[in-house]
Amino acid sequence: MLIVEDGSGLANAESYVSVSDAVAYAAARALTFPASPTDKAEAALRRATAYIDNTYRTRFPGQRKEFRLQALEWPRVGVVDMNGFPVTSDEIPVEIVRAACEAAVRELAAPGSLTPDVTPGKVKKRAKVGDIEVEYAVGGGGVASQQPISPIIDGILAALIGIGQPFTASAVRG
């Protein structure tokens, strides 16, 4: 049974979102996240939560509410989003829930897709079939440059992790 963080800083929490909430999120956006089989949906939510925590933890503001005693990165204390709005210490921000849902949709469709294993030196740089040869652009970032990028998840978390510019009334008035 999936243990969902309730905002108290549970020591055994495994996910920021329940299966039923992930199903509702996906359905509202015409995405696929079936509730059955439950074990696969729960596993996808566990992996999605781990992805969110592992990928963004160093950019999350504030600090863990229960410090090392809690299993997940949220809830947190001392958090103000980039628009200046405080996030209460018993809250799992909607951005975290939505990001976990988006990640879970991807993980359920292709388990491990958010965190693929990459072996340095084994990334294919060139392929030739018959007379056709293709050379791929190879970044200098090593393994990190081979990790997937999810603009939708970055966008959802932007107000918490500071991507973009803060909203101000003067920016609207121009």
C-alpha cells in the first residue's frame, strides 16, 4: 500500500500523490495513468517522487520540516515562492503534486525513463548503415548530459525553484 505524505513529515512516506489523485490529474489533461494494476501505478508514483526529490532537492527553498527524520523533501519550513507567497510548513505545494503526477505518467508508460543508466564512453556517437552515416551531437557534459530533460516538470516547479522571473505588478504595467 502506497504511503502518501500528508504534510506532517512522515518517516515512511513514499509519494506526494495518491493513485486516485494521479488518475484524476491525468484524465483532466487527456493523459494516460490507469489505476489498475495498482502495483504498477504505485511503483510509478514512488519512482516519480524519487525523481522529483533527487533532481530538484538542491533547488528547493527552505529546509525539511522534520529534517532527516522525514522520508521525502517536502514538507519544508521557511519557504516563500518566487512571487513572495509563503508555503505553510504542513503543505505539499500543488506544484510538487503536479510535477509528481507528470513524472508518474512518464514512469508508468516507460519504467525507468526518467532515470536511465548511462555508461560513460558507451554513448553512440556515429552510426553507419550501408552508404548512410549519421554523426550525433555529443555534449561535453558526460553522464549528466545524457539525463532526460522535462520542460513540463521544470515549468510546473518554476515558482518554487526560481526558474524565470518573479511576477510583479510593474512588469504587467510595463
